Amino acid sequence: MGSTNYLNNILINAIQHLPIGIFWKDIHGQYLGCNKHCLSLFDLPSEQFIIGKTDAQLKPAFKEKQLPTKALYQTDQEALIHGRSVIAKAMTLETIHGHQQFEITKIPLKNRAGKTVGLLGIAIDVSSKFRSEQKLQEKTALLNSIFDALPDFVIYKDMEGRIVECNRAALKLAKKKKADVIGKTIEQILPASTAQASIDYDTQLKSNYKSANYKMEFELAGRQVYVDVHKHPVIQNNKLVGTVSISRDIKERRINLQKIATLTKHDQLTKLLNRPTFLQSLEDIDQDSHWGMLLIDIKKLGQLNSNYGTEIGDQVLIHVGEQIKQIVPDDALLARIQGDRFAILTNQASSPDQLDYLCNKLVDKLNRQIAIQGHVIDLAVCIGAANYPNTVQDTNQLLTCSEQALSRSRKDTEQYYTLFDPVLEAHAEADKRLIDDLKHAINNKDIDLYYQPVVDANSKAVLGVEALARWHHPEQGLIMPIKFIELAEKNNLIGQLGEVVLEKACQQLAQWRAQGIDIFMAVNLSPIQFNDPQLISKIKYYIDYYDIPAHRLEIEVTESALLESNHATGHMLEELINLGVRLAIDDFGTGYCSLSYLKNMPAHKLKIDKSFVDELELDKTTTAITRSVISLARELNITVTAEGVEKESQMKWLQEQQCDQFQGYLFSRPLPSDKFCLWYKQHNATHNNITYLQPAETNMSLPVL
């Protein structure tokens, strides 16, 4: 008996100190006792306090804590009536710690006769587990929502290839309900050839456990589908249990890319191929076939734009493109490769006779009067053509040889087209070597700058210089700009060349300023350089890097370039002006520009071309035009510089017309930096009483460009 009491005491003591709530009741719901944890949870004074009381009688002691009294009573009755344990999961009780979730088990207590005499209650705090399960449910719900909201088609298959799960997008694509898909194989859903491709990738993935990416095109539910598929293994406990496929419909993307490709490959005005596409096609042609190439130039397109406006000029370009398309073979490559130039590449007109016939047809069709928007246009073209392999031995030379033939056509006013003469091939090869040498010279900045002074018309004080590029070839000696600049423009080198000239000019200007020579520096820009979207940034960089005042840099743009400029070029010119750089219109008078055009140009200076200065007082029309230009420029507050002043008589006439500045051999030839500095010092000391006897310049007998 003593040992039994001892064991009972141990058991009671253990129950009292367990971190779970334990209580016991009689069959009438009156408490017979509870452990300390129960008392502390509800802030009850003692075990004696609850003995003999029911839950309802204890309610005042719970101090308005929310307790599920009814639910607790129901579990009591269920355990008593059925005589078995009842578990109430996730029962919410308000304790001293706030609302907590408990799992409460009610166990019937029976006497030796098997009669139920009471209940044992065990309350375990499952709040942490409840919160974890709740978060897991929320996370699962969120993932399911995301899964179904994905625009991509997601399909999960088991190792037997049966579909275990798929999202809403996949069901929508197949136009099926989930019940019609789950448990099915991919062969039962997709067309046979498409399904087999998917199975092949599954087989590959199962063998190497590596993800796969591929594209598929098929018809499903009456819709043409083009998808980009990413297939991944599903691994649990280092074991492959299935595959998941994530497919994205890229049909619209492919259509958009095709549209973009069309836009990037075609000239937006004429809808013909553009220059880069044509050149790429030329590189890819079959070397074993015979080819003919024709280049067609529209004569005086700049003058047409000036006389009638660029809208009419654009219509002329469209008309020419359409007429050419009607004449050339259907499979010929037709492109607009320059502002006024079209190119044809065909294997249907590769012999000299065929080329001659095609040239005659084009001349007959294009050289005639056309009416556009009420204007009668005298359209005229010139053509240069070459063929491979009859006269050109390398397809890479087709364009160069055609350009040489075109150049002859442009010079010969009585001949509308020219076929390439093999004799010119040697010249083309020489040009190729020269181009390579020019690339090397530009890359190594072996381009020299000579500086021709610009002087005040009255005081003869030196106001600035024009930077003129010179190339001293290691074998051929001095090569003038008229040759190497044209080579640079034709071979996409003009941007690099222009950048070398611009940097050297800015660097020289900074050095002179440090020596106390405060003058402006004029630099010529090629029209092609305005195709560089970084042009303004580069100019600003050199101004900042060499710390020169922006107004001391003068950018010269030819009149013809301004006439053919587009909106982007106009915007660049405005940005230049905003930087503080001065803008000069070079070779003014040679581009058939109407004088009224000046009112819309933000130019600071006009440079009257040397050809006008040469004919002063010799040709009445030239003299009148020059006088008008100077007068109009003064009205518009635009500075005028006369180029090519070589005679005292020219200088005096221009002074009488109040021309602002002079540039020419009368004052100085272009000089290298060191000789210019000497000349500058001598000129500054004597310019009030100077006699213009010029120092001879080595190898500089050619006209200045």
C-alpha cells in the first residue's frame, strides 16, 4: 500500500509540473482538479477554487476572457456519451498570453466496472504549429494564385509522362477543363509530331538531369502556336520524380521582330533595301554566278529640294524607285544606298550587252519630264555599271568599280551611263591600298593639320584660323583632302577622320591660348558625321577636356549639306549653338540656296566660296550675287568671310562692300603650327603696314581645300 501511495504522489507531482494543461471532471461537468499550468493560463487562484464548479460557474473568474464554452461542453458530452476520446483541434482560448490555439483531448475516465465516472482533459498549446500551418496555407494559396496568373503555359508531368498539374493559361490554350487534362499524357493533348518532340526532350532530360530549351510551332485548338519551351527536372530527395515545362507564346514577338527587321533593312522613304542591307547582301552573293551591278544617281537633287522643297524631292525619290522596280528583273536586289543614289544587283544582266540594254531602258524611262503636285520636273539620271566576272574579277570590287563608272558618267555630260572599263581596275586596286593606308593613318592619328589665317577686313588683325587636314603618305608624299576625304566618306572612315581633326584642332587651340594667342579655330564637318548620334557629345567632351571657350570653336558645314539635312541634323545644329559653338556655312553660293533660306538658319557666319571671289568684277552676275549676299548677311547680323582672296583688287572691292573677314593666299597659305606661330608674330608686329609677300610652302602648290 505504501508503494502505491508513493507512485501516486510521483504521478500527481509530475502532472502538476507538466507544461501542458491537465484537468479532470465528473460526469456532471464539475471540476475535480487541475494542474498548475491550467491555473496559470487563466490566472485562477488555486485548485480548490475550481473544484466542484462547472465551466459556467467559473465564467466570472475568467474576467471576461473569451472562451468557447459551448464547444467545450459539446466535446465533453461527445466523450461521455460515446465513451471514447474526443480531440478538438485548433480550439481558440483567451489566456493570460492572449488568444492561443490549443488541441484539447477529452478522455473518458472509467471505474473498474467499466462505467464512465468522469473526464480527463489535456490541453496542448499548438499556437506555433497553427501559425506555421496558417502561413503555409497562405503561401500555398499565394503560389496557386501566381501559378494560375502566369501568362506562360506551365505543365508538370510525372515519370510516366502523365500530366499532374497545369495552370490556367495552359488550359486556355488547349481550350480544355482541368479534369479533361489531369492524368492524360502529352500525346493525348498535342499533335503527334509535336508530342513526340516533347517526349524526346523528356527522355533526354531523364537521362542527364539537365534543363532544356527549344522552340516549337504547332496548331492546337484551331490556333497556330509558336512557343519558347524551358523544360526542367523535378527532383525530390535526390531522385527525379517528374518534369515541368514552362512555355511562352512568342508568335507576336516573332511578328514584331520581323516588322522591326523589315524597318531596319529598308529605306523608310522608298521602302527599298537600305545601304547596310544591300552591302551585306553583296558580301553573301554566290561567287560562282555571274552578276551585274548598276548605280543610278539623280542629278541635282539638292537643287530640286532648294527650288521646290524637300517634299517634292522625296516624291522624286519615290517615283525613281518605283520606275526602277518596274524595269529590273523580279529577283534583283534594289536599294537606295545614298541620298540620291540607287543600286541594282542582278544575275539576269551580267554580260556587257545585257548591262548595256538595261542601262538604255533605265535612261529612257527616267530621263524625262514628270509632274509632281503641279510642278514639272526635268528628271535626269546618270548610271555606272560593272559586271562579274567579265570585267570585274572579284565580287568585292563590284561596288567600287560601279562607282568609278558612275563617276565617269557624272563628269561626261553627253553620256548618261558608263560601263566599267577593266583598265580602271588597276586604279581601283591602288585606291584599295590607299584606303588601307588611310585607315592606318587615322588609327595612328598621322593626319596633320595646317592652319590658314582669317583676318579682319579692315584692321587685318588675325581673328582665327581654319584647320585643314593634310596627309603625308609615306610613299606618295602629300595627299590633298580632295582625294583622301572622298575616300574616307566612301569607306565609312569620315567619322573617325573628323574626330581626329576635331581633337587635334581643340588641342592646338588650347596650346595657343596658353601661349597668349587668343583666336578662333574653324573645323569642317562632313555631312556624314551628322549621322553619328554621339557627335555633339564628342564636341562637348573636347571643349571640356582641353578647357577651351566654346565660342572660340567654329564648326563649318557646307551649304549643300544644310540643304539636304533632315530634322535630326537640324536638331544637332541647334544643340551646337546651345553649347556656344559658332556655326559657319561654308562654300556659300555653290549649293543653289535661295537667300531667303538664311532667315531660318541659326548661322553665325557665311563663307563666300572662292569661285565667286575669282570672278569679282569679271562677271556681272557673280558680282551682283556677292554684293547681295554681303548686304543680306549684314541685315541678318551674320558675319561674312570671303575665301580665296588672292589679289589686292579683290580685297579692296570686298572692303567697299563691307565684307567682315578675309581668307586667302593674299595673306597666307595654310601653314603647319610652328610656321603659323612665326607668321602670326610677324603679322601682328607689322599688319598695319604689311606687304603681302608670302613665304613659299613646301609641296603646297595645289589649291587650298
